[in-house]
Amino acid sequence: MAYWLFKSEPDVFSFAQLMAKGAKGEEWTGIRNYQARNNMRMMKIGDKGFFYHSNIGKAVVGVVEVCKLIHPDSTADKPAWECVDIRGLVVMPREITLEEIKADARLSEMILVKNSRLSVQPVLPEEWKIICELGGVKLPPKFA
């Protein structure tokens, strides 16, 4: 299993909106960056990810799961753009802010710290465990 981080502006699409979609989940549309798209191409069903509120809040707020493999992005006008579907698994009992992530030496190499603009990014297993522990998430979260 691989781990990822999905960034969204909460005033555009929030974690609460994803959770409301239930088991079906939602297309992760609108990605127009080749590196982020290529990251989605590597995803497998059941991969886990963090849902990160960008711009407003700047925090990891929930845990998600990939529930549909790469497919054409329904919002794209060019076939080069693809997406996966994700569903919400659990709200972080304690949100982990970008400020907190940057202050933790164990997370200093995290892509979120080094390339905060990348909207879909890999998370190393060690980083995953640290953020889950900080946020009070018991591993492994599963869809109920």
C-alpha cells in the first residue's frame, strides 16, 4: 500500500463534503499538473491518503482511500487529464497544521514541506505514521 496527500481549498471542496459522499466517494478532478497526474497514475485501490485543507486552515484534516483507479477527468477538455476517485474514511481527531509539520524535524523532508504547491503528492510510510500519531488516528483506518 502507498500513501498520498490530496490538497483542496475547503471553500471549493472540503473534507466534510467528501465525507458526505459516503462509500461511493468522489472524482478528484481539476488536477492540471503533470506531476500530480502522474502520482495518481501510480495509485492502487485501497491506497490511503491525507486530505489537506490548503489556503484556508492549512492542515491535514482527514484520512481518505483510493476507491477507483485512474480514469478520464470528467471536468477536463483534453484527454491528457485524468483522476482517481477517493472516499473519506475518518476525520482527524486533531488537525495537524502545516506549521506543526514544518516544526517537526522528523517531517523536514516531507514533500509538503519542500514543495507545498504540489496538489497530489506521495507520503512516506514513516511520515504517514508520524502524522497519524500526532492526529490521534488509529491505524489502519477503514471505511465503515
